[in-house]
Amino acid sequence: DDFHAMASASVQATFEGLKDEIARFHHACEGDCDDIVGLFSAMSGQRLPVQALYGIMGIPPDFVNQARQSGKPVVATREQLDQGFLAALDEGDTADMYVNIIQSQSESVKARREGVRARETLVLSPETALELEESLFKKMKADSNLREHVQSVRSLHDAWRQSRESNTRDPMMFPVVVAGPQVLCMHKPKPT
């Protein structure tokens, strides 16, 4: 409330014009400060320092450290977000300058979170998973570029194994070979 009292009449009017959109954004992002940083950066047209935003929202550094140490996102209350807006708005700013940006950011955050939730709740039956795996495997076997890549990876791996046998003292001589299980099982014998 101190920020409300300190804000000029012009800033207060702009804030009042954005209040509903700010509430929608806070609801969409669930207070996640990473999303809030994205919003403020979009509004200013440049990436803003996270610590500065925590400061204007009144989020204490020990709260930030505690959240990070526990592996959780830093979350701002609606009041802290309001405080950040009141501190960030300048004289001469109007609600029209920011309403579309806030709406766009709200929709983006909402869509991203819905996508994450959908992926988290996706459950495939073993039959469907096997069908998808077999379909992908057939496409991979038919892909000539992938077959050439697999051959080059195998050649590199064979060369590495041979060089390792002749020089076991220098680990820098061994190349790093990364190939996923789907690539390594291209010629896996069929179970009987």
C-alpha cells in the first residue's frame, strides 16, 4: 500500500487501467518470477536484471535463495506484482501502451503451462507405445542419411576401441561418441 500512496495520480490511473490484465497474468503464471521477468522485459523492450525486479517487487534475497536451494521457482504474490508495476510505470505511460503486451504474455504463459500439464498427464497404453516405437523404428531404418550416420559412428567407435588398445595412457586421444539407444539398436536381432 505504500507504493500506492507514493505513486503519482498519472501512474495510479495507468495502474488502475491495467489492474484486470495484471490479475489475469498473475493467475496464468501462478506468480512465477521467471514469467514476470519475461513480462517486464517485453514491456521495456530489453532483458531486465532479475535482481532488480526482485527488488522493486519487494522480494527479499533470502526468500529467493531459499526457493532456489529447494529447487522451486521464485513466486511473487499478487501484491508484490502490483508493487513492481507501480514502481516500473513512468509518468506519461498509459494503459494502452501495455495492455496488449500483458495480454500476449498471459496467453503465451497459459499456453506453455497447458502444454506442460498435457505432457505430464499423457499416458500411453503399452500397445500404443509399442506401435509408435515400431513405426519410428521402421522410418529410421528406411532413412539413408541416418544409416550413413550410424555407419560413421560405428567406424569412429571401432577406431576408438582400436586406439584405446594401443594407447591407454592418454585419455585425450579418445573421442567422445554419443549415439542414442535407438541408433545403436538399428540392427538389433529380432527376439525369437
